[in-house]
Amino acid sequence: MSVTPVLEADVLRRQDPELAEILLGELTRQSTTLQLVAAENFTSPAVLAALGSPLANKYAEGYPGARHHGGCEIVDVAERVAVDRAKALFGAEHANVQSHSGSSAVLAAYAALLRPGDTVLALGLPYGGHLTHGSPANFSGRWFDFVGYGVDAETGLIDYDQVRALARTHRPKAIVCGSIAYPRHIDYALFREVADEVGAYLIADAAHPIGLVAGGAAPNPVPYADVVCATTHKVLRGPRGGMLLCGSELAERVDRAVFPFTQGGAQMNTIAAKAVAFGEAATPAFTAYAHQVVANARVLASGLAAEGLVVTTGGTDTHLITVDPMPLGVDGRTARGRLAAAGVVLDCCALPHGDARGLRLGTAAVTTQGMGEVEMARIGALLAEVLREKVESRRARDEVRDLVGGFLPYPG
Ligand SMILES: Cc1ncc(COP(=O)(O)O)c(C=O)c1O
């Protein structure tokens, strides 16, 4: 099934051409520009079909077999399938697939384990912590007393000695490991050891690497963390949403923290789409995909380093790369703007050293499109040419269009 004909033939085009045009415009944008936003991916047509299904109509507060609404017998099956597939995929005793987003999953993890005012140790925001890891603009920073650990200014690697020292000093109720920008595997065993030493819960916010975990291309936090929070829409390639994984002893607390504590009715179309994505992620094809994502990121990182950009930590273990473009004479914000004009879509991010902004890129989406190492080398060279202004942005835009034209996300 291809998306374009579906949209074109769809009732939406006849009933609401204005919105149909917007949807098709976004499809064109995604198909004609280079998607290097590290948090994004292209879901499959099957996932999109589940999202746009009549399950979107169904109210289903509660959990399978214990709902506050009638008529839930079919959606109950969908949620059970999603839960069973998530448990099998990640080797977890319990899964909750109702969180509307990654942030909602983190909120539920805190609600399950903490009380307002508790001390929590997490990666500081300037080093790649997420808003839910203690930002004053977020509930986390207002309701909990966050202490931030950092990364080494030189290596960009998590300063595990500092994690241990801060844990001993502050005796947090929970330690959070996970980041929006950390390109290396996290040492979950070491975090577990520190958490045990100070009697803290360990919460792994694996929003970014969880898809790599599903494909066997990154270590699994489930055996180490009390609760694992994740998104389903990044490398995992599912619908936009969140989930929680934990052992059976915390299952009831986690479920009650999601509903009724922090959410109302579950989005059953999204839960069905999560089930579809978990099914896809359990296939050998997805395992190959996850490893290709990492291989692509490594080639792209070394290409960028060869062009003179400073690659944080000297490379990557994952889908994610952060770089300082300053050696090319351009700061992160200007670099993002220049690249956007050429049709290259990516984000700015904090860098471990100083206040300057860097660039954050990821290879999940381009790998889904079928690009490999050859294309990564081409992308690395093109990015450097654009940043050095060695190529006119119109010519670079044409080159991007030419490149992505051979790898349509939804051909047909
Ligand atoms: C580490 C981490 N936690 C939480 C989130 C929040 O996910 P969402 O945007 O779905 O709320 C993200 C999203 O990028 C993330 O990277």
C-alpha cells in the first residue's frame, strides 16, 4: 500500500482539500528533503493503517478486562497483543503501552516510584538530559529536586566517577540514565551498581536506543533498571507514543501511575499501531535494519570527522551523532540554517564543552529509506560543502533532491 495514492484517492481530498493539501505537502517535504533528525523515522504503511483505523473512535479507560467503557472486547485484544509483543521483544516481565508520549512515560515512572520533593540524579540538561530530567520549565524540575551529573568536557563520555560521587553525597531516591544526545552505549550495569550502593531506584530513559535494543544492536536496560521508559517512534519505527517496561513486582504501581494517575483514556489506534511496530521489530529484517543504522552512523561520523568537524566522543555506537561545526567557521545555529536551505533537516544540540551549540544527526530515517554506507559518505561530503559554502544552496538542494529521489520513503 502506498501512502500517496491512498491520500489522493481518499475521502479527505474530496471533503477537505485544504487539509489534504497540507498532508500531501508534508509527504512531499519528507520525500524530497534529507531527514537527519535523530529522533525521527518513517513508520511503515501498516503502522499508518493502524493509526488511521476505526480504533481511533474507541474510548477505553482502564486495562484489558477492566475497562470503564463498554464495547472494549476487540480493543482489549489489540492491547494484549501489544503488551505481549513488547514483553517478548525486550524480555520484560511487564509492559505498559498506554503512555501517550515519551514524556508521559517518564512522568508515570516518577509517579510510580517517587513523591514530590524527592531527590533524583540525572544527566544535566546542558549535557544531553531531556526536559523531563529536571528542567525548571518542566514538571520534573518543579516537583523534584534534581541533581545533574555531566560528561567529561574532553571525551564527551559520561563521567561515571562523578555519578558515583554525587549519588553518595545526595542519596537520591532515583537515578535516571538516558539522554537526547548521547551517542555511546550506556553502562547500565554500572548505574545499577551505583543505585544499589545508595538504595536508589534506577530509571532508564531509553527513548533513543530502544529500537536498537529491539534489533540487538544496543545493550538492553531491562535486566538492570527498575523501570525502563521509552518512545515508540524513534529508531523503533512505530507510532508517536511511549511505553514502560518493568518487573512484575512494580507492574501494578506502573499501571496505576499511567491510568488513572497521569492519563485518561488510552489511544487504542496508537496501541494497535505499537503492536504492529513491535511485530515488525521482532523480524530478522529489523535486526538487519538496526545494525545498518549503526553502521551508517559510524560511516557518517567518520566522514564528518574527516571533513574537520569535531565529532563528540570521537564517534558513535548508535544511530546518533553530535558534532561541533566550528572548525569549519560556522556555529551550530548558522549551520542548521544553511543546511535547511539545502534541504538537509537536522537539529542543534548542546555540546559537552563551552556554551556553543552543535549539530545532532541520526541515521534511523535514511536507513529505513534504504540508504547505506555509500550514501552516508556522500551525505558527509555534501554537509561539509554546504557548511563551507563551497556549493550554492540551490545546487546543494538539487543534489539532495537527486539523492533522496532514489530512496522514497513511501514509493508507489
Ligand atoms: C531521552 C528522552 N526522553 C524523553 C523524550 C520525550 O519523548 P516525547 O517527545 O515523545 O514526549 C525524548 C524525546 O526526544 C527523549 O529523547
